[in-house]
Amino acid sequence: MSGGGTRRVRAGRRTVEVHRPDKVLFPGGGDAKEYTKADLVDFYRAVAPFMLPHLRGRPLMLERHPDGIDGPTFMQKNTPDHYPAWITRVELAKEGGTVCHAVCDDTATLLYLADQASITLHRWLSRSDRIDHPDRLVFDLDPSGDDFEAVREAARLLGDLLDELELPSALMTTGSRGLHVIVPLNGRHDFDEVRAFARDVADTLAEAHPDRLTTAARKKERGERLYLDIQRNAYAQTAVAPYTVRPRPGAPVATPITWAQLDDPELGARRWTIADAVEQARTNPWSGLLSRGRALGPARRRLIALRG
């Protein structure tokens, strides 16, 4: 029900108040539809069964847009004292102190964060109970412009290399410009080991295709080449969560896809929005893949053999 500028939404055993539900967060214009805070909350409520398995136990960084995507952006790591006591928190070390991150373990938390205009949820690649040992490795395929064909080609090349290394992998549109390629790990390696392996894989690929791919962190050194970004594989770094909304016109969603969908001519980084991403989620595109976490030792030995 709603009234007085507040709407109450039931989420399991809890009721979450959504303040100013009619506030426009995504202004319309051109081909982009207008979406309100109520639309954002409704989307996160619908996608919660598919999204929560990727969030539970993981510290978050929240990308907040209280005045909509055309207003100021706040990147929030520390959890304010006024957040409800039932929201899970984890206090983690940072340089010079600690930070108390929110953890999204249930639908009510997800809706509360949406009410705070947390449009995009950025998650750690490790869980709070083994914070130094990631169970995900992420390659971010970042094109120099909006050329999605370059992204598609890089994903195929990276997928083929990971197949040679006998590592399972999953694809996700970022809702921005590129794709993420995610490798499930068994959590036995620390961030330094995972990052070093990711760098070696990216370097191997860039050396094989120096005209198309690069690992150069500085933009001025990349030219028109696609950047194979492995920087997220480090302590306290984050990656956009599966099914999170991005602060762009039309409310695009970071959406898991199958490798077969890479060949779809309609595919793009912003292919799904809050209007249709739940339909894609219901197809279960990753289908148990991420439960098959691997150790990196055998893959590293195969990579060394490939590099000769």
C-alpha cells in the first residue's frame, strides 16, 4: 500500500518502506524510458531470487544516486548507523583503519538499499568468512569506444583460451560498454595468486593479438585496442553484481548470458533493462556453472606449457 509519499513493500518476514516512490531516477528521452524509484524497487524484488545467490556473504560498495542518474553520485562503502539492525554488516581492514560494509543476504536488504537509491551494487569477489580468498576471477573486456563487435571477438578469444586451460567460465553483459568473463574458483588461492594468474592469462592473449588487445592500464597507451582489465582481482576491489542496474539512460542491467548468446546479433552491453532482465534471469543462463570452482594449479601449468 502507499500513502503520504511512502509505499510499504513486503519482503519475507519484513516490510520495507519506500520513500518518494514516484521520484524519477532514470529520466526518459530519445529511445530511453523513464523509470522511478518504485520501478527500481519492483525490479529488485522480482530479480531477488536470481540475484541474491551472487550477493550473500559478500561485502558491498553501493553506488547511490539520490537525485537520479543526472544528479551527484555517491560511492558508499561504510554502512551508516541509521541502517536497520537486521542488515548484515562486516567490518574489514583497510589502510589506516577499518570499514563496515553492508552485506545483502535477503530480499528486504536489497529493497532497503534500493530505497536508498543504491542503483548499482558492486560486490567483493570473496566472501566475508574467507575474505582474503576470492571464489571468483573476473576479466573485464573494456572497448576503446562503443564497438561491441570488438568485445564479442575478445570474449571468444578469451573463452577459447580458458577452455584450453580447462577452466569453466561464464559471460555477463555489464550494462555499460563491455562484458565480464567470470571464472569460478575453489577459494584456496589468495588475491595475489589469483591476480597474478589473471595477468598472465591476459598477457598471453594480448601478446597473441597485439593489434586488437592490450593490458595497458593507461588509456593513452591503448589506442583503439580493447583493454583486458584484471584490476578487480585484488583485496577491497569490487565488480558489478549480476542483475544489478547501471546508472545509464533506460536502466540497463548487468545480465548473465550463455556462451551461445554471444552469437546473437542483437546482443550488446546494454541489451537488457529493468523491463526485461528478469525474463533472461529465468532462463538460468549460468546453470550451476559457478558451483564448479576450480584450483588454479593445473591451469597455471597448462598456461606455462602454452607459452612455451
